[in-house]
Amino acid sequence: MLAKLDEITNGQAKGFDPLCSGRDSMFVIRQDDKAYAYLDICPHYGDTTLPWKKHQYLNADKTHIVCAAHRAVFNIQDGNCVKGPCLGQALKNIKIEVSSDQEIQVDLNILRNAINETMR
Ligand code: FES
């Protein structure tokens, strides 16, 4: 289990390090009962992580995901870049499941594969 859904404040994002790599490799954004998860790697440049500070993945209005490095802006719902240097690219979605008792589950093999594909 990654976390309970209610451990993420509604409308906020939270980073996770499920592979115990020493840095957050993915993040989850909660919007009411929905959760969206992405790899914490910006498609613009190398393996750059997005937040300027732990868990700070969203803009001030909490309407979009922002990469702190060069200010790329991404949709929360589909990860598509809508503004900035990686326009036309997208964050790598990570499949998660929220169980009936609100536990967020991630398959570590899916996460590892996503990291490996992105780092190629
Ligand atoms: S590394 Fe994310 S916008 Fe440049």
C-alpha cells in the first residue's frame, strides 16, 4: 500500500518513494475520490524531478502540475504538457488502484518499468 487516500489532502499532491531509492519517484494528486499518479520525472530534460520542495507539484491555484525547473505546466487529469518547453509531451502516468477501503495500491514492477522506459 502506498497510502490511504485521506492521507493526501483533497486537491493536493504528495510524493512517494515506494522503491526506497532515497528520492520520490512518483506522486499522487487527490481530487475528491479520484487519484492521479505520475512518475516524478519531467519529460523536458533528463531525469529532472518536478517539485522545488517536497510534495510541491502543483501551481498556486492547484489547477495544474508544474515543473519547477523550467516552468512546464501539465494537466492533472492526463499529464499532458499544456505550456512550457515540453509542450506536446506528457508526464508518465502510473497505474494505481484505490481499494474499497481507500488504500492506494501501486504495482512496483509497473513503476520500475516506467522508470526504465523513461530513462532510456
Ligand atoms: S526539466 Fe521540467 S520544465 Fe525543464
